[in-house]
Amino acid sequence: MSIVPLYGHEALRARLSSAITRGTLPASLLLHGTRGVGKQRLALWVAQALVCASPAADATACGKCQACRYASVLGHPDVHWFFPRPRLDTDATPAEVVSDYADAIAERLKTSGLYAGSSGSDGIYVATVRAIVQAASVSPAMGRRKVFIIGDAERMVPQEGSDMAANALLKLLEEPPSNTFIILTSSEPGALLPTIRSRVVLVRVPPLPTHDVEAFLTDPLVVDALKRGSKLSTADRVAAANGAPGTLLESRQREVAITGAERLLESALSGDRSKTIRAAMSQGSTKARGAFSDTLDELTTLLAARARSAVARGDDRTAMGASRAIASVEQAKTLASGNVSPALITASLLRELTAALT
């Protein structure tokens, strides 16, 4: 399965291709622009052009060589993609970090590279920075170049005792090995550390014009990803995207989270043990932590609405029960940020919610 093609940004692509042809592409780039305009997809496009074994005269990737085939399925060994992830142990080894990202990238490939943004609890932590620095010191596995993509770079989390890793990253950005390119992306470049911004060349990625948004939204893979549970027409989606169609995928993520929260609340209110067991098992393993955290956020919203409604009609018992349930959900969120299985957290949470709400 290949990822969805890059739509739009023709003028910017021409500039970048020209720089590759002339050998003037900066070794450290920062692609910045509105969330959802395709910055990380553009970075992957540049990476494929850099590792292509038979590029066209304008330096664009041929799309046919072995390197291009690997890149199109996110499997090229010299294209390293990093983005916010749940925290691993501070002393996690580079191999453990790489394994975690391999799983995360495999999940993105399953959806053809169509994914919602990372949850608010995710970040790029010191263990990941160490893995990036170590990988940058290794020679390319297949070709002449290697490329590092760091998505949502503003989510790099400073940590106590990580000065050595931070300094190593700054040195890498300032003086990458001659065969290495580093592409950062950010929707909030002002949130990046000044020491990072001063070491990269900023390139603005503009919103897409309407015809490119329409082309993206009529891609069969995109249609399939957006159609489930949504009644919006293509015209409505184009208007909602406002030049940043990636935001529509986040809307889909929220729809899924709301549906999951409603099912959990229904299970708790039913008092049916078999239903609560099924609800718990449907939450999956620790690899589902991001989606699970989103579901818990929406569950808090539902319970808060329940409490307000109860207060308005003078039902103190229901209001107090909803308040206790919210406290249980907040505790579950804390557990979800660790390495505990969502299924186990849900089983315990549903028992507490049933006791509080019924």
C-alpha cells in the first residue's frame, strides 16, 4: 500500500527541485505553515526526490526505481521520519525508539498516510533526540543520501538532564554530515526554541487553492477515509478545509472519539457486565493510547454536560455522581499516558463509572 500522493504546492515544489538540481538545497530546512496544509507530506516528497536513484532532469523523483518504491511505502532505510509520540522511558535505547516509530509509521501506512494530528500528551522527547543524533552518524544504507524528517518540531520537549542531547541536536542542525538533510515542519514556528530557528532555513508552505483541495478530496483513498460517519458534501468539505484539508482528518478523529465516549457511557449506565467487558476489550492495546486518550477527553465532556443538566433541573444526586465519574476519568487519563493497556484501564474505569452513575 502506498501513501496518498502530494497534491498542490507546485510553485514551492519547483523551487525545491531547482535547489536540488543546482546543489543549493539547504541541509537544514524548516517547512512552516497552517496546520493541515501538507507540510510533512511535502517533506516526504522532498525526501523521495533526494534518495531517488534515477531522478528526472528537474530533480523530481522517477517514482519507478527501487528507492522510490521503498519511499512510497514509508520503508526506505535512509528516510527517517519522527513526530510526536507518547513518552518512552527517559533511558530508552535508540533501538527501542526506532522500534516504536516503526510501529507508528506502519499504522500511518495502513491509512495511506492519512492521519490526524498527534494528541496533546505526545511529544518529541530526549530519547528520540538521541536516536536521531545516532542515526545521523551512520552512513546511508542504500544510496548517497539520508534524510531526517521531524514533524511538529515545536513539540520537542526540553527535559532536565538532556543538555547533552539538545546540544548534539543543535550541532547536527548547524553542521549535518555532507550526505544528510534534515527537514523540520511546524505549524507554530514561534514556539520553536530560538537556538533551533537560528540553525534552519525557513520555507513557508501556503494554504492550498480550492482546485487542489478538491483534487485531494476526490482521491479514492481520501474519500474512503472521510466518508465513514460523515454526511458532508465535497463542497462543504472544501469550505471547511479553508486551504488545509488535513484538518478534515482531525474532524474525523474527533467523530470517532465522540462515538467511543458515547459507547463507554452507555455501557456504564447499562450495568450490563457483558457489555462493559466488550467495551473494555474494544479499546485495544498500549499502541492505541493516542486514540484512547481522545476518547477519554470526549467522555469528560459528556459527563460535564450531564452534570450541568442535572444541576439545572435540581437533581443533586445525578450531578454528584457525574462529578465523581469525571474524577475517575481524569485518573484514567493519567494512567493512559503511561504504558498501561487501554483495555485494562477501561475495565476498571467502567466499574467506577457504573458505581457513580447508577
